[in-house]
Amino acid sequence: MRVKLPGPLNIVFLAFIFWFVSELSGWVFIAIGIRPVISYIAFLGFITIVLFLKIAQIQPIIHRKYRLHTRLIWYWIIIFIYWSIFNYVYSSHSPIAFQRLITTLEMSAIFAGFLLMLGSKNIIGAVSILLAILVVMGSTLNLYDFIQPTFSSVPGRAAGLYINPTTSGFLILLITTASLGAAPIFFRWILLTIGAVAIFATFSRGSWAVLFISISWLFLKGYLGLRNQRLIVGLFSIVAVGIFVDSIISGSLVQLIQNTSLERYLDSNTLARLGLSEFASDYSANERQYIANYAVEQFLNSSNPLFGYGLGYTHEWEPRVSTHNMYLLFLVEGGIVGLLVYLSLLFILWYKATGIGKLMVLQIVAFGFFSHNILDSPSRIFFFALIASGILNTVKINYSNKWI
């Protein structure tokens, strides 16, 4: 890809992308106590300066073509802000609910900031290359974390700077998919291989499943070359997924691993996740099932199913954790209206995206069943803005029968 050098403001913007998407802000907070909100304020201050400069130079804040392309997302951000405030009004008004409101408003403003800057000139190629760098960096730290536990909040599962293994699997898959735009076909294979190995080290079964689906999609759509073999490779991937799932259910996978050098890196948690229940109960799966049932029960027993219990409710209820699920989060806290607000975002992204962008929307849809934090951090919000901006629509299908 031919890349034009970005201007000074875009260079600063790229630095913010690196800071947020790598989750350096979260790691710095854990290491030395500098709160992520400081970088949120810095980013929003930077966006304010950009806006001031455009107004001072009598430049359009958003050029017309880009404004028309992203119009629905801008409308959604405004509606989401109003809905969040309304959702807070009939909440408990506790400190937790108020913090949830602040977080929602912060992320909405950051979403708008990302969207504004992604419409700049000479930014497409630079963003793609930066994402490729982040794939290598994030994957390397993940593998280091697996071999030499350092960062992860869950023993036996790699996470790198993302701290949470499930979040790590989710973000590395999104970063890897988005980075394909900057790479010729051979380097797409390299990036995908590096990312896949790092995702496996997280032992996030949701990430594994979405990874297999994504690889199959990339093959079938022609983004990895091998045009004449796309159908065969795609079908092979589907069969491989079935065999992999069966090996976990039957316990044969962990028995195979136990006879290799990988065994010394596994603990009771990862062994249970691989299907060997004699080492430990699968606490994560049991907790998720319990929370899902509890959330549905709460919604069905709600006196106001249309608008739910109010912002922050799932962080205050009897269970010690929230829903682990975006759809249940919005359904319980915002009722049917809240769920529709979130689903409308996914629909707009799907409607505006093509190619790689559509795959990333599917990834976000899938991960919504495993996490309730997708809209709570700039590292995730960035990819919503990236899809909405249309940058990913420029990723080319490779119609060659070669993989190099």
C-alpha cells in the first residue's frame, strides 16, 4: 500500500490510537497509578484544539462526503447520550450509577473524536500500518505472558497489557482483522498466524470460536488468496472447528497436550477450560450460565420491561459480577428500548460496512455474548469508529490463486 505521510495533527492522533488500542493507559494505571481518565481528557483536549484550528482557518469541520457517509453514526451518538441520561434519571442515583453515566458520556465523546479524526486526509495507510505494528506488539506480549506470567489477571491464561484474557483475545482479533488492509497477501498470512497463536494463548473459548469463523470467512471471501481452493479450505476450517469442539468436550485435546512440552504452562484453570473436569470445575462457564439466567429472570420480573432498571443496575445487583453479555446488559438496565438502542448501532455499522468491515461487525456481534464491557473503553470504541468511518472498505480482495 502506498502511504502518504500524515501531518502533525494526524501524527498526534496516531499516538493516541497506539496509546489506547495497546491498553498502555490501563497498564500504566496498574503499574504507577496514573488514571486512564487523564488520557481521556488529553484526547478530548486535542480534539478541541483540532476543532478550534479548523474554525479559525475557516475549514469545514467534516468534509461533505465523509459527513454523509457517517451521518447515521453521528445521529446514533446523540441519541445514545440522551438515552444514557434518561436511563440514569430512573436509576438508583448511587455513586456506581453516576460513574456509569460519566463513563458513558466519556466514551460517547471519544467515539465522536475518533470519528472526526478518521475523516482526515492521509490517514488510511498510516492507521493500517500502525494496526499491523500493534498486532505484533500485542501478540508478542501475550506469548511472553503465557510463558512467563506477568500481566494477566487470570493465572494460566495470557493477556499481555490487556490484563483480562477474554478482552485480549477480542482485541487482538479485531486488530489483526483491521490490519489486513495494509498488507500484501503474504503478510496477511503472517499477521493472521501471529494473531491466532496469541489468541490461543488466552484460552478464551469465545475468542477461539470467533477466530475460526473469521479465518473461514477470510478464505471464502478471497482475502487470503488461493482463489480456486477457497471453498475447500473454508469447508476444511468448518470441519476443523467441529473436531476442535469435540476434542474439548471429550477431553482428548487436553490429554494430547499433556504429552507435550506445553503441559508445564497449564494450570487447573486452563485444564478445566480444555475439557478436563477432573482438575477443576469450569467456574467461568458455570458463572456465565448463572448470570445469564439471573439476568433473564430479572428482566421478566421487572415492573418496567420497556425501560429496565436504570443505568448501573447490573453492577449493583446481588451477583458480584455484571452480565458478561452486552445484550443482557442493555436489556436489564435499559429494557426493550435500551436493547434496541444497542442493536441499532450494530445495524448501522453493518449497513455502512463492506468487506473486512462486515467481518468486524460480526466479530463485535459475537463477542457481545461474552462481554459487557465493549462500550466502556477507547480500545474498543476505536473499532466502532474505524468501521463507521469507511476506511476498512478499501481493503482489497485478492483474486489470485497464490498466497504470496
